[in-house]
Amino acid sequence: MHPEVAYAAAALDEALERVVDQVEDLTLEQVRRVPEGTDLAISALVVHLAWAEAGWVSRITGARLVEELDRLLQPAGRAVPVGEVVIPELGVVELIDLCRRVRREFTYPALQSLTDIDTAIDDGQRTMTARGVLLHLAWHWVYHSAHIGLLRDLVGSGYT
């Protein structure tokens, strides 16, 4: 893997493991609960993180997610940015496994195809670079990790 892509993948791995730390001790009820005053459930955010990663990596590499994984990521992954309440029918272990499967079976292989991370990529919606997308993905994982931390408090489970 291109050294800078490998570094970005390592940053994504660290962010994923922090999310795992945040959710692995929660109950099914806690990850599915939508606290009053919000339209977010922890389970939806976790699926959204994997969905967004797959989408962005697809945009910069042209790789396509296998149908089974895509089906698991829909519609919860897409619902979060538009404020729809969708609660995935996955338990905590399955949520973690889904994120790790997307990373292992899709993200890593797709990123191995990147050789120049600064070439402009036009996907028909915008022009970007792989470097910019990888930086955005790291930010995205950290951003929603903060949401998960806040939601943990709202569902009655602090985080230390």
C-alpha cells in the first residue's frame, strides 16, 4: 500500500477501535435507543460510519461493495445525514463486526489500488483527491465518535 495511504488506514483503524471501545459494553436496548431531543441512535451512527467509509472509498477507487455488505449498510447509513430515524436490526457484536468487515473486505483491498493520492478525481458530483477524502474519513470517524459519547450519557451509560 502507498505509504501515506497506509498511514491514513492506520488512523482509520485507531478511530474504529475507539468506537468499538465506546459501544462494546452497551446493551441492545442502549444502542437502539433514540434519546428524547435527538433523532440518533448509537447503532445508526455505527452503521453510518461504515456506510460512509465504503461510499467515500468507492468514490476514490472505483471499487464496489458486495451486495451483502451494501444491504447491511442500508438504509441506516444513509438516514443519519438527513435526520431520518432508522434503527438497524443488529446487536452490538454484529455492529462491530460490520465495521470490521467493511474495513477488512472492502476498504483495505480498495485502498491498495491507490498509487497517487493527490491526483484530482471527479466523480460527477465534485472534484476531490484521495488525500482529502482520507483526511475527511478520519475526521468523520472522530466527529461521530463524539456523538456516540454524548449519546452514551443520554442512554444512561457514561464512558471512562
